[in-house]
Amino acid sequence: MSNLTTPEKPRGFIDRIGSAASAEERIVRAVGAVYEKWGFERLETSAIEFTGALGKFLPDTDRPNEGVFSFQDDEKWLSLRYDLTAPLARFAAEERQNLPKPFRRWAAGPVWRNEKPGPGRLREFWQCDADTVGSASPAADAEIIALACEAVEAAGVSRGNYALKVSSRKLLEGLLELVGVPADAQAQRLTILRALDKLDRLGPQGVRALLGEGRKDESGDFTKGAKLSAGQIEPILKFATSTAEQPTPDAILRLWNEVSPDFEVIPDSIADTAVKELAQIFDLLQAMGYLDGRVQLDTSIVRGLEYYTGPVFEAQLIGGGGANLGSVGGGGRYDTLVARFTGESVPATGFSIGVTRLATALVQMGIDQASEQTAPVIVLAMDAARMGDYFAIAADLRAAGIRAEVYLGGSGMKAQLKYADKRDAPIAVIQGGDELAKGTVTLKDLKLGAKLAKDLGEDREAYAKSREQAQREVPRAEVVAAVQQMLAR
């Protein structure tokens, strides 16, 4: 049969089953409850947008589907959304006459990136966002940062296991201007931003190469660099790798002066504006109690998307010994995104949790949120003519809130018990001819039975005696109460 199709999925996409399939839903539910509590209204936009509406904020090439998955419909290019922010900008512009100002929304759902897949880099993943559209106040940024802390904690990350790192695109833009990268050199500036955004992955040497001529990765692929001179690269790298103990205005200015002693902050310049905005944000966060180690100043934070215009922030997980385990969310201010549709300035700021990445990280850190659902109780089908009786038992269990299913295969009892083991079932419910005649059912505690078998090893006589502990016979009318007792045990 040469026409068989190979059962395989595209690179960068994964299948999820059982608890893994519901992990993202649990995070969205927990994070969404926080967003709702803070007054954000849920909004769901379409997974497909006109390519022009999304904007070319991913790699800028002549191919409409570079960075995004696109196709033509009625001679118009459509694309799968690459994030939840660009569709929000379209919605805010389309509904601007009807929305409250500012408009506070949250959203959750899958997004798609047509990028080269790799370890930790999927091409389909879930995000959960909160945004405020229509406020230029640094208070909006401070609130979003505080909200991000609450959301990460609600998802299952304890304080001390994460940090919300904050910087400003305006600080970097001011430095680029001073080292001779003009504001109209947009392509070069974007290359610089994307290089710095890889600092945690590639380290200073890798980023230095991307700021210069370029870098060849382990696969042999070459990425063109920003073609800066050594005199331009070093102040930029020093800026991105500097730290401040406390995020205060003096500390921010001191950082600037240490990095670029020949470059003073000119009053009313873009760098001066950035320092003042960050100072207001940190003052508000101090008043709200978030400068307790959760929120930190970190000038290496630039964010990779082009549309950010001011403060930017990133949620990073912290492992044992203070090791940085990577970003699980980020955001910032984007004051020009809605203006692409309206021609008018509409300030906005927001934060996005990478739900899929966070779910994986929680497992790796050993702090995964346990599923609320246990594996199902399995009702064995001992007689095909009595399926109605077995469905009735399962229905009684479900009515009591117990997850249950009836075996629907055609195998015998031994195979059915193997099936229950594969389903990780806690209990098997058995009603054969003998039990039917007596009006009873046998409940087999599969978890306890497995434990006894392991503990007693080769002592088959002792195991045979212990089987009474792992199963019991109860009247049919008492099956629900008996199963509840066994599950509680």
C-alpha cells in the first residue's frame, strides 16, 4: 500500500494529552481570574487577520508569510495572528467610538510564528494578555507591571522564583542616537534590538557578533549583523549588561553615566524622558509594595518586537542558586500601534504571559499545578448483553461528581484490567454473574494493589492474602459511597 500517508506532524508543533493538554487551560483560568479582579474585560479576536492589519513587526522581508503563516483568499493576504496585541490594535481602532477610554482588556488563545523551530521554540503556543489602551500615564505601566506579578504568582510561581525585569526602549534609543545610529536607520536599529533580545540565550560574545558582521549558529545558518563598529558596540553591550541594586532615578542616571561617561543626559532628550518615566513607574511600584525584589531594573530587557515605544518588561523565572531559567512573559508600551489605523496617537501598554512556555517551566521546576481531575474509575464490561447495567453504574458515579467510564472494547477481564492500568485508573468496578446474583459489585483498588505487589515482591502467598485489602464486595446500592471512601483513602 504505497499510498499510505506518513503519520507525522510539522516541526515546531506538539501534541498534548491528559494533564499536559489541560495545563494551559488551568493557567489561563488562574491568570484570567486575576485580570478580571483588576477590572480587565475579556475580549476574543479572530485567529486570522488581514496581513496588513497585523503589520510587519516580525522579520521585514518581501515575503508576506515570513515570520507569519499566510495564505491568499479572494486575492487578499490573510495571516494567522502572531500575537494577541496586533489584533487588539485593529479592534481598538475599529471600535474606537464605542469603547470606554481607556479600554482595559484581557485575552487568551493560541498564536503562530512561522519561524525556525528549536528547543523551547514552538511555532504554535498559547498567550494570555492584559492591556490598557488609551492612557499615556506611567501609572498605566506601573499597574500592568504589578498585575504581571500577581498573574505569574496565580499561575503557580512562588515569590522568589521569578523577577519582573524593567527597562525602557527610550533609554536604548537615546544611546543609539549618541553612538551614531540615526533614528531613520530603522532596519539597522531593529537588528540591534533583536540582537540584544538574545543576550540571555547567546551571551555577550554571541550578541557582539550580531551587532557586528553577523553570526553563524550551530546548524551552520548565518544571521547578518547590524554592522556596527567596535566603538559603537562596546557602549551598547556595556549598557545592556549593567545592573542597578535599586530601581531609583539616581541609580538609572548612574547606570547611564557608567556606561557612557562622555554622553550626558540632555534635558528633554529621549533619554531624559525615559529616566523620568521610569522614576514615576518605580515610585508607584514602591507605593504598591512591589519593590520587594519582585520588580527590578535591568537594562538588558529590550523585547524583540519592533512596535514597543517606551517602558518594556519581562517576567523571568529564577531557579536554585538564583539561576535565570528564562522568560515566561513580557510586554511594554506601544503608543503607535493603533495609530497605524487611525492616524491619531493612541497610547497603550500591556503584558503577555507565554502560557505554553510557563506550563513547561512549571514542570521543570517541580512546581507544576496538579490537575483537578483524577483518572477515571473504570466500570468493566463483563457481559455484552448487560451494557445498560454498566452504564447505570457509571452514571451514578458521575452524578456524585466522580469521573467514570465504561470499558467499550471486546476483551476479557484480564485485558480490561490492563486497560485500566494504562488509564491510570484508581478503581475498577466489577459486576460479573456471581455479583449480579447477589446484588453486589466488586471494587478493586488498583493503586493499593500495585503498591502491595511492589512491597511484597516474590512472596506470592503473602500477596494473595493481601488482596483482600485491595478489593471489597459491596451492595450495588452502596457502590457510590464505597468508591468515595476508597478514593479518599
